[in-house]
Amino acid sequence: MWLAVLCPTPQAGTAAPRPYSAPLSPRPTVVTGFDAPEKRWQRGHRGVDLAAAPGVPVAAAGAGRVRFAGRVAGRPVVSVQHPDGVITTYEPVEAAVDEGDHVSRGELIGTLVAGHPGCPVAACLHWGARRGVGRDAEYLNPLGLLGAVRVRLKPLKPGPPP
């Protein structure tokens, strides 16, 4: 049995600035990774959970327009529509922005609050990304927005591969 490990790859030369950055600073620890289901209606984890302390500022990962700032199932959520068609979501975040506001990459959009289900630490930011809406939505690993991601296979048990 093998385990896939995602590793950011360095950019060669002087690359143009990336359009996205991490929504928390300093760059946080991922406590729950992205797990896309095979079919859109199946269980999965459509984003990543980032460890943080309640009350930390949450920034827009990229420039765009605030698509939603309010409550979903009782939890505070902010979503941003970016020019490339990606929609990023941030939960549980008390909004410092309003629907329709334009935001820059790194601009404050709200404050993290405790209460994300399944979070094993004081608080977690659930950061999601998708392209499209409704039945056409394609969920993306938001860590991929931060740059190239290389997949490495590592054995779960020592010894030769099966």
C-alpha cells in the first residue's frame, strides 16, 4: 500500500507573482487534507482545514468580488469569486466584508471563530476552492492555488512494493 504526499515545488528563475496566497499568516499547518469524492454526491472533504487560533485575521487568497458573506447551516462563511473563475470559501469566518465588495489578495475578509466540526485543535479554517456552481461545480484542492504541487508516493509499511 502506498501513500501520496503533496509537496510544493520551487519555481525556477524569476517567475511572475502568483495570483493566490495562503489565507492565514504565517502559513498554517494543514490538519485535514483535501479528499475529493469520485462522484459529486459522495462523501469527501472538499477543502483543507488549517490550524489557527480563534480571532486570527483571515485574508482573501486572491483578488476578486465577495460572492457571499453570511451564515450557512448556522456557521459564518465568506466566499470570493476570482477573475479566473475560481470561488474560494472560508469557514467559520465572521465577515469584515459585504457581498459585492471587491477585495485584493491578502486583504482582510474576516476573523476566524472556533466551531468547525471535526477540528482537532483550538480552531480550524476550512478553506475550499471550486470552479463552477451547482451540478457543474468542480472542487479543487486549494493548496494547488499556491503553486505547483508534486505528488510523491511513499510506502505505508517498510519493505518492497507489493
